[in-house]
Amino acid sequence: MSEEKTQPVSHFIKEIIKKDLEDNKNGSRVHTRFPPEPNGYLHIGHAKSICLNFGIAKEFNGLCNLRFDDTNPVKEELEYVESIKEDVRWLGFDWEDRLYFASDYFEQFYQAALQLIKDGLAYVDHLTADQIREYRGTLTQPGKPSPYRDRTIEENLALFEKMKNGDFEEGECILRAKIDMASPNINMRDPAVYRILKASHHRTGDKWCIYPMYDFAHGLEDSIEKITHSICTLEFEDHRPLYDWFLEKLNVFHPQQIEFARLNLTYTVMSKRKLLRLVKENIVSGWDDPRMPTIAGLRRRGYTPEAIRTFCEMIGVGKSESTVDLALLEYCLREDLNKRAPRAMAVLRPLKVTITNYPEGKVEQLEALNNPEDESMGVRMIPFSRVIYIEQDDFMENPPKKYFRLSPGAEVRLKHAYYITCDEVLKDSSGQPVELLCSYDPATKGGWSQDGRKVKGTLHWVSVDHAVDAEVRIYENLFNKPNPEDAEEGKDFLSNLNPNSLEIIADSKVEPGLMEMPARTSLQFLRHGYFTIDPDSKNGKLVFNRAVSLKDTWAKIQRNTSE
């Protein structure tokens, strides 16, 4: 990609921050945060938020915190905490010494709730969950006050203390803010502040049996950490008046909340609840399954942090919801790997070729560029011998016109090697080719003819005696519709699963030099696409995941759009 495309692009959030700096707001500080809830693995939508928050802090010489909103022990796990930290680091960002947890502030939340009660702004409510929903009203009908709304401050303090001490069961009562049951914003109709959860917390154990609600805790966390710009997605826009109300009533530092449109991607679901369902129902192999849109899944598939950061920069930041074509993400990966990935030859479905006039026992080491896009990556030596493998698809006994690969009597170029001609076809009992007997021209070493004759077909290959066994996993979209939520009546998003999202080719062959490469190394397999070495590789057998094909769908879309 050009240098221009890699430069930081301005957007409305940056313009707000520039104006704040000009006005010396917050003492010209810029302090952001990335605040995930540790109830699942992060996905590509979170990557956009990570790049935005950490990127803004870097661009404006500010700071960015990593903070876990761990206020719900029922859904949160230490596994998710560690995975999130790994993902943020892998994307290239560093929170330095600013790692925080909502649970760090549980005592402060509790004291803030006490202050609301003492100021007559919160009460303990014994309505059931169903009754609370009924009393809350609708978008067109105002709510009505709970019969417990006018309890005295003393009663509420005593009841809240009993909640804290575990004297009530889950669901028996909650603490609610006393705001406005007739507000047109349903979030302001006496929202819950604390609920009872008798569950062990991954950090505080059993110290607490009451936990703050997200809407109460979130703004306070930002306030405690002196966040200047609290950047979140559009679904929290209607919650902003509630955050403002809490901060104003508690008379604490007030960050500025700014909302932006979340990332939606074709052929993908972004709901953590739905991604968890894919994992729990064994539709995928785990959170890091390469078909998942999780950062862990993208990393295992072969995506690079540079490609994801470029993608996040290209899609921009706006206020309107839209859906980005998956082809753009794939384009960013191709552009990145085309420059950095060494080339290699892999035969996915081998067909044996014996070069009858090549000396038996002879082995040549042929030179090949590791990456023609970057000659500084040097060369590698590839062993060539009398018996090689080519792709089954690269041979056809009765080819159609304009077929330029191997067929009886046809001559082709072996990449980096020689011209060969097919002289004879050996078949099994069912009539399928099992071996080709070919002859080579010694004067075409390196794949070029000294007499100037040309051939149109160039094939990749590997030497039989030197080939390494490999399993190759070909991944396609997990869903077969651009919008997986578009399901027939009575069905859900799972009805749009792609039954062919994974093809495993168990008996592939690759160059021997690949055995020396570590897991997660990215490669371009000539004519096949970009692949990465999977951590499942062991016992002398390599496993490769296809990250993306060579076909550039996004470039084709762009060409068609401009025509």
C-alpha cells in the first residue's frame, strides 16, 4: 500500500480532541481507556476500539489505560483476562503500568451508592424482575413508581447493609437510583445500581455478594482514573444521560463521553453471546478457531497485527452504522503478506512424476528468491531430483483448448527448475492417473530455454525424496450469507452456517526448508494463497492454515465500482 494510506486519518473524534487541546480543556491532557468486560475473547470489532483508543493516545502524546469491567462474576473468567491482555499486546499496544480492574474500585462504588442513598437519590426495591419491567413502562407509555420508592433514608441504609451482608437471596431486592419514572429515556426510569450475586469473583473471591451494575460503575471508573475522553460505541449513546446524572449527583470528575459506530462485517457475527454459542455447541474448535472473527482466531489463521491496524485505519470512524465488506479485511492482509511473506512450494494433492532421462540418485540444489517483492529477503535452495510431485489439478489427459498445464505430449516449465514433457501416463485399476513419465530438457535449467522457445504453463513441485508431510486446512466463511442474521422465519443465525467452511487436506507435501520454521510463520504457497504454520504441527508433520487466497476480491470490487 502507498505511504499516504498508512498515515493517520482524521475523523470527528480527533477533531473534538484537537479543539479541547486548543481550549486547554483538562489541562491539555488526553487520557483514554480500553475497557473490555472479561466475559469472552475479543473480536475484530474490539480491535477497532483498541486501535482507536491507544492510537489517539499515541497521536496526541496522551495515555491509554487497559481496564477490565469485571462487575459480573457469573460470566467472567481469568482465562478471558489473560487472552485480552495477549490480544492488546499482539496488536502492538502497551498500557505500561496502567492496568486496572473495576474490582479495584468496589469499595469506592459501595461508598458512592451509600452517598446516593443518604442524598435521597437511591432506594432498595423489593419488586420482582418481572414487576420492575412492568412498572418501567414502554417507549410510548411512562412508567409508574415502585411502592418501595418512598422508603426513608434510614430504611434504605439498613436494607442496603443487609444486602451487603448476604441477608437477602439473589433477586429478592435491588438498589435503584431515584430519577424519573416518566422520562422519555427508559434508561433514566429508576435504573438498577446494585444487585445481589452470590458468586465467587475471579479477583475478590467471596468478599462481596452485591455487585454494581455496569451503567453505575462504568462512568465512575472513568472518573476515578481521570479519563478525559471516554470513547464508546453508539449503543451507549442513550446511556450517556444516566452516566452524566450519576457523576453530577456524586460531584466527581466528569469525563466526556463520545460515541462512534461499531464495526459490522459481512459473513460474520460480532455478538459475544453468539460467538460463545458457537464455542459451547462445538460448531467451532474454540475461541481461536481460524473461522472465528476473534483476534485469537485471526492470529491463528495467519492475520498480522499490521494488516488489522491498516484495516481499522481504512474503515475510519463515523457516527453512522454501516457494514464493511470482509473482502477489505482480506485485501489488507494480502497487501501486508505480499511484502513480508517468504514464498514456498506446496503440493496439496500430489501426483507423482518420474523424469525418466534425469540421472538416478542425482540431487540438485536450485536457487529461488524468497520474496520477489523484497530481494533483501535473500534466496533459498530447493532440492530437485528424478521423482517429484505436482498437483493433480495440473494434469489433464484430455485437455480443452487453451489448457496450458501438463497433458500428454505437452511441455511445461517447472518453477525454478526445467522444462518437462509428458511422455506416458500410468493409471490404476479404476483408470485414474497415478504417475506421469516425463522427460526434461537439461538446457532449460532455472526454468528458461536457451533457444528462446516459450511455454505458457508454469507448475510448482516438490522433490519426492525431500518432501515434508503436511496437513493443509482450507478455511472459507463460517456463514454463507453476507448477513448471517438474515434467517428464515423460525430459524436463527445458525441456519446460515456454511457446511464447507473447513476442508482438511491430510496428505499434502511441502518444501523441506519449512521444517525449520516456527509456528505462526506466514508464507505464500505459490499459486495457492497465503498460509501460516499452525501450533498443531508436531511429530515431523506440519499443519498449515490458509489465511487468505491469492484472489483479490476487494480489488475487483473497486475496479467494478470505478467503471
